[in-house]
Amino acid sequence: MPVAIDGLLTKPRRRASGSAYPGRFTCHHIQWTETGSQQSATFVLTARELADAAESRLVWTDQDVQRGIKPGLPYPAERELPLSDGYPDLNTYVFDPEKADDIAVKLLEGSQLFLNPLIWNLRPGKFSAYWNDADQDLYLYSGRIYLPDSHHRHQAILKAVRAFDDDPTEYPRFSPDVEFRIELYFLSKLDEGNYFFDKNQRPKPTAKSKAYDLTTQDDLSLLAKRVIDKSSALHHNVNRVTDRLTASNYQVITLSTLRQMMQLFAPADALDETEIEGFAQVAATFYEMLAGARPELAVLELADRREIRRKLLVDSAVMMFGYAFLMRDFNTSIAEEGLMRATQSWKLRLDRLGAEYVFKDWHGDFFSRSNPLWIATGILKPGKSGGKLTLSNTGATRAQAGRVLSQLLSLETVPSDIRFLVTR
């Protein structure tokens, strides 16, 4: 018996005859489960019933708590999409049509599939429904059913039913009466994100940036997001959807990389709210100074970002980890000298990153891809048969980046074969 769910009515709506009105959709023969304060319901419906719910525009995805909208789009994109619209636009949204197609084909062929359970969610306060205790039915009157998980499976089932309806004789092994088990939750939008994280990140990796963006239960992710909030140079400059920066991304870093930086910077995975706030302020302060010394680390137009990536390593992932080592040293300086003195001294140190240097017989921008220091340290490696240089982003090269930057900022002894040529 459900209790204290915002949206469940104490009395049903009535027909003119006085009988209970079953609403827009009925979930039949529900079994309730309670885990702590969280209630959920389980019931069975057919592929036809699921398709009917979709065609009635009852079933939706919220891309804020799904795999998401592709970064760097020059136009705004809808956040909430009805299941009945079919596969999302692949130019705009992260979705794998081959995965859904494969499920649909196997359904139509009558192959054995393990698709249960399918996940639905009604957001408390955003729906109205009545629980008919006598018949164990839930009457849905208003609101949207969201899919915090199993979007591909839902699209595949809908596609299979539509194909069958177009020509039933073509698919003799498929029946729209095939049954699926539904797990119905009553989660806020925030908790839908946590559900996505639990189901898609802990058991098997999905796009880490998106999972880390959604969760409120991973302290390092919370820290990374607070750094973004506090740093103007990172605001709108972090890919929070996918784990790669493609040619169409103007952003400087992915959220998963920023979280890994926080793992180097902060002393523990488990942080309380005060610690998160304190570390976020330090990290954001450092990044603002860093972007002041190297403006390439702030927000750029796409064309400028592409040009920087072509010529320099300043915004490369491996160098970001080098900056994380510096960030950690900056935090130590604050503990030893106080915030004001540490900030003043580190601004002067970071200005060195904007200088030109001599390294053996070469001189130029320190972060230039042509700087032979990067080959000498293994950060850049020749391709097969001496071809195009490739960037190495491993634990060893990240540590090398940190060591080189620390030496350059005189945190360690500067090697004799590196010296200033011109400073800003």
C-alpha cells in the first residue's frame, strides 16, 4: 500500500455515472515494494500497451538525465522528447540507433531477449493518479512518464510494434501481446540522475562525463562541478556529456578529466560539504590564474580552439593533469603562507607559462608541439615508421607533465637545458 507520494489522490475522479474514472492509462495488478523511504511498483504490460502509452505521448525522456545533448551545438535543443517521436536526432542527441535496431530485429524474429525490467518514473508533484486498492490498479490522470533508463529498449519495442502493424504477415514470430515487466519509480529529476549513475556507471562504464554530471553521490564529481560553477574560465567550457573532445567541441576539457584532476588535487574520495566548498574555491582560484597566464584555457570560439589544438599542447588532456599537480602545490602554499601571499606568488610563477623558451637549439612557445622537450619526456611520440607525432596520455606521461611544469615554475630545480628567452 503506497503512502506519502505527492501526486497520489485520496479519492478517484468520477464519471457522470459515479463510477471511478480509470484515467489516461491504467497500470494493472501492481505489486508495491518499499526500500527505506523509497517506494516502487512492479507490474506487467504487453508490447501493444507500451506502444499505446507512447503513441498517446505519455512516455518521455529528459535528456538532462539521459545520455544527453551533444556538446558544442550552434542551436538550442529540446530537453524533453516524447518516445513516440522515435529515435532522437543523431546530430543533436547521444543515442545508439544500431543498439535499438538490433533489439527490434530480434523481437520481430522471435529471438529470446532479456529486456526486463523496463524502467518508468513519475516525478512526485508532477503527476496525479489514484491507487485502486481493491483491484490493485493505478489510474494515471495527468503527468508524464519518464524513462531514467531503458530508452533503447523502449524505442526498439515501439519500432517492432509499428513494423508489425504495417504488415503483420511479415513477422509471424512476433506478437504484440508479448509481456514486459515494468518497474515504476517515484523519483525527483535529481534522483533520476542518481538512478542513471547507479545503473550505467557502477556496473558498466557509459560516458563518464554524463554519469558524473548526473550524480549527487560521488564527492569528486560534486567537487568538479563546484569548480565549474566558481570559475568563469570553465563555465560553459566543460564537456559534461561525452568523454572525448572532438573537432566540433570548443570546450577545453571533459567533466571526467576534470574529476580525475580533482582526484589528484584532493586528498580523499570522501569529502564533506565544507571540504568540497573549500577545495572548489582553491581549484577555481588556481584555474582563473592559469587562464590569465594562458588565455587558451578560457572559453574560445571553435575555430580558435581548433587552431590551438593544432599548434600547442597547452589545452591537452595530459597537460591538464600536469596543472593538477601544480594545483595541489598551490593548495599547500595556501596552508603555509595564507591565501593572499600564496596567490600573489603563484601569479608570478604562472606567468612563466606565457614566456618563450630555449630548449637546446630550439626556441619558441613552451607548449608548442614543435618543442623537442615533449619528445624527450615521452609526452609526444613518433607514429609508426616515424610518422605523425601522437600525444601520450598515460599515468607516466601525466606525472612527467607535472614534473616538467613544476621545474619550470621553480618548484624544483630548472634543468640547465631549459631557459627563458622572452617573458611577457
